[in-house]
Amino acid sequence: MNSAPEPAFTLRLHGAGGAFSRRYGTTCAELRLPDGARWLIDCGRQAPEQLHAAGVRWHDIHGQIVTHVHGDHIYGLEEFAFSRYFYDLDAVGSIRSGGPRILLVAHDAVRREVWESLASSLRYVPDLPETGMGTLESYFEPVPIVAREAPQGNPWDHAQTCVSGQLRVVLRETVHVPGKPSTSVEIALDRAGDRVAWWSGDSTVDAAFLTALEPRTSVFFHDCTFVDYPGQVHGAFAQLERLPEAVRRKMVLMHHEDDLELHRERAEALGFRVALPGDAFDLVRGVRL
């Protein structure tokens, strides 16, 4: 009897908790494409330990997608960059010896903040000629922007599209911390981008947008907080639970607090699925593996 074929697009959550989670880990998800290329979506402060526990090495990763700059989303990038810069592993040479740089997908405005955050450590590269001062491009190869949508209230593009091999994503600005660049990720599951999987990054709930996107979306991954506080910067469950049933049943809640089990029964009764570290999903079918 033949075994079932491997899913073409998969996503595995190495961390599924919020910024202060100790039980579920900070944000890091691994996207695998049909050609086997492996990308990380965000790389939080616990990512080095999460990937090690899963048997994933920095040299196994093809590229990095960054939604925004907060420690629970990018503080693992320093180790990623230094490991790839200085060390050879199997067939992947170090960057300093001519090996491939890490492909980087990020909105222009986010990419600038990535370097602002990492520069104090990564700019010091002892073997660079003359100045010896590294740049973002010393470690990463930014993937070009192939399409842009005009700004909507902020000075940066509302959305940017990046393509690298079989990866095609739309990075669309979200409402997170006011005035801060932050994007969701629409992962194209076909050549035309008519079918997508959606990843929120960190975002308040945009019910109209999610409802409009639902017909062509296989699965939504949305950050979720069960604490509804003034100045909300995440997906408040009190708003998520008011989404149409068609959206709820395609939605996986992630980036939640450690008291998840107090709320899980209600969430699942409403059709939500709840992400835990190690969970993997077939993005085309929108199902947990």
C-alpha cells in the first residue's frame, strides 16, 4: 500500500506562546515549500533552543521572514546570523568563506528596524576589509520587492510582495503598536496567489479584512490574547469570537498566554483550533497534521 504523499506546503510552530510565555515559547514557525526549501517566520528569543530541540540546524534554513521587530519575534536572529557567518556545516559553507547568505523577506520599513535592533552586535565583523564594519547585507540577502501598494495613513507602503523561488508572500501592514511597522504574511499556495494561508504576526482584529479574505484562505493563524486591556495591540479573544463562523473554523489561535487551558474549551466550542509547540499544518488543506 502506497503511503500518502507529503503535503506541498507545511507550517510547523516551534513556539506558540506570547511575548512573556514560559510554557509555550516565543514565536518561531517553520514554513516548508514543495521544493523542500525551509523558511522561518519570525525568530524569537527562544528560537535557538526551540530549533535545537526539534533537530533543526541554522544551516538547514533557507531564509527568514520577519513580521516586525520585537524581542519575541527577532531576538534569535543574532545567533542565526553569527552561526551562518562563521561556521561551515555539511554542504553549506560559512558566509565568510563564500557560502550563501540568509535570504530575508521583510517589508522595507520592518527591515530598517531589524538592522537598528541587531546592528550593535552584528556590525562588528573582524575580517571585513578596511572599515571592518558589517551591514545587514553582510549576513542576509534581502529578497527584492516585486509589487507595492500605496501607503494608507503611514509613510510606508501598505503592502509589499516578495518572490523567492516557490515562495510568494504579501506583507501587509497591520495595526499593532501605533506608529510601528508591522505586517501580516499572505502565503501564496498557487502561482496566481488565488489561494493563500494567512499569518497575522501581531495584530489587532480586523474583522472586515479577515471576512473578505476568507473565501480564498485555507487557514488563518492569528495571535490571540484572552486579556482585553485598554490600548490593545493583539488579537483580543473578545473580538475574535465575534468573527463569522466561516472565519473561526479556519482560524488557529497562537501567541497566547500561559493560562490558555482556562479558555481553551470555549475557544474550541466556537470552532477555533489552538496551536501548541510542535503542531504542524498542511496549508493547502488547512488541516493539522
